Amino acid sequence: MKIRPLDEQDYASVVELGKKLRNTDDGKGWFTEDAYQKNIPFDICIQKGFVAEGGGNILGFITYTSYDTPPMTPLIGWIAVDPSHHRKGIGANLIEKVETEILKTGVKELYVETPTREAGIGSDYESTYEFYLGVGFVLDKVRLKNAPDNNCGCDMAVLRRVLE
Ligand SMILES: CC(C)(COP(=O)(O)OP(=O)(O)OC[C@H]1O[C@@H](n2cnc3c(N)ncnc32)[C@H](O)[C@@H]1OP(=O)(O)O)[C@@H](O)C(=O)NCCC(=O)NCCS
């Protein structure tokens, strides 16, 4: 498995990967139709990122962007790993690669947003929350479902990791 920068030739494979992780009527999965049909295709063109490649296939990807509060603080945009390759360290490797890039800028923290542990109970977001804790993020604050800056439909956890 190799991790390399995301480039234009990866766009179609990355969108297909997002589609594999779509949520279904039984409440399983992660990404909404808007996410894989609109948001991911747009964001991968404007955000920086990396892909994990193995056997000629894209097995995972990550993007990152700057965050407005606190100023100039990086935020993970999207991260996904092919379900048949979960729990093999690919997600952790993608995060590590982003961290290395951020440290080069002198910034020493990274944020990510995901449904709170409570909001994720009973869904696959339970494992997502565990993943972030597993790679060293801690809860920084909660953006409540009804807050004006929250359009995610559930309470969102803002998780922070201090980079060394
Ligand atoms: C979240 C995701 C990217 C993690 O990728 P991954 O390659 O499976 O994760 P890793 O194998 O690198 O896991 C690293 C560590 O995180 C923790 N972890 C990961 N998955 C976990 C799970 N299901 N339960 C508990 N801990 C978990 C563990 O500590 C793990 O280390 P270990 O395997 O040595 O115990 C992947 O599950 C995924 O694509 N999820 C769907 C999309 C998604 O949730 N995106 C983020 C939206 S906010």
C-alpha cells in the first residue's frame, strides 16, 4: 500500500469509493447522496489530499482544509477507506501523512468534525468516533444540532489533536 498526493486522475475512483460508503435505508453506512454526488466531487477539486493505493486500486483518501475558528487551523475535510480494507491501518496512515504536511507549516494542531458519540450510537458512526479517538483526537467542543452553524442534522463533535 502506498500513500501519495491526490490528483485529478483519482477523482472518479475517489467518488466511487465515497459511493461504496453511502448510507442505506436500514441506517447503515456513512455518506448521504449529496455527499458522494455533490460535496465529495466538489471538495476533492479544491482541497488538498492524499490517496492510499494498493493493487492498482484506490483504497482510501483524505482531504484537508483550513478552519475558520480558531483561525488558520487545519481541518480534515473527508476521509474514507474501502470497507473491505477497514482496520488495516490505512486511515491512520492517511492522517499521519496530513499531519506531516501541516507540521511543515508550523501549525501544531488538527481538527475534525463527526457526529458526537451519543449521536452516532446505533449507526456506523460509532466506529468512526472510535477511530478518531484511536488515532489520538480528543473532544474539543460540541456543535449542537440546532446551532446556526450546524447543517448536519445531528450534534457534531469537534475533535482536536495536538501534533508533535
Ligand atoms: C474511519 C475510517 C476512515 C477508519 O479507517 P481504517 O483504515 O479502518 O482505520 P485504522 O485501521 O487506521 O484504525 C486505526 C485505529 O483506530 C481505531 N479504530 C478504527 N476502527 C475502529 C473500530 N471500528 N472500533 C474501534 N476502534 C477503531 C483503532 O484504535 C485502530 O487501531 P488498531 O486497529 O491498531 O486497534 C474508516 O472506518 C471509514 O472509511 N469509515 C467510513 C467513512 C467515515 O467514517 N469517514 C469519516 C466521516 S467524519
